[in-house]
Amino acid sequence: QVQLVESGGGLVQAGGSLSLSCAASGSTFSINVMGWYRQAPGKQRELVARIWSGGATNYADSVKGRFTISRDNAKNTVSLQMNGLKPEDTAVYYCNALSTDLGYIYWGRGTQVTVSS
């Protein structure tokens, strides 16, 4: 089992910045992908960004150039730096960890990000 605990989030004005962090504990040896998803009210959960253990990254088109994902493999943490925030970025952000070898997916409890216009 893997436990994910998010921190960060909150309320910010449009154009501002926030940073999210997620710490993984437990059987982290199997995790090779970590990332962030978000879910706005009435919408499906969507990928924001993910990072592979080798450092490769994927971003949603809507956040490219504004968000940066990073990972510390030694500490089993993943962070998301969000700049130039827009009201449409308002959502609950979930940390995600994936073991592609074992086919396991883990989720954090989520943290609210609210961007006011």
C-alpha cells in the first residue's frame, strides 16, 4: 500500500501563484509515475501533469507554460508549481501515484485550489 498526503492549495487571485506538494509513504518502491489530477464541480477528473521516475513529464494543454511539476525520488515527493492561475483552474487537486508494473493506482484525498477573478 501507498499513502499520499497533499499539502498546499488555498485561495488566490487570478494571476497569482500556488504550490502543491505530495508526500508518498509505504510501498513506494513500485511507483514509477507521480502526478496531479484535478476535478472541478460538475466535471470529470482530468490529468494536470505527471512525471516519470526518469524525469519525463506530461502536461495538460491548458496548463503548459504555467505549471511545473517536479519530483524528488529520494524523498518520494512530487510538487506542482502553479503560476499565472486562472479562475478556470479552480478545482480539487489530487495527487496520484502509479505502479505500471503492478497495475496499482493510488490517490490522495485532494486539496482545494480556488482562483478568484
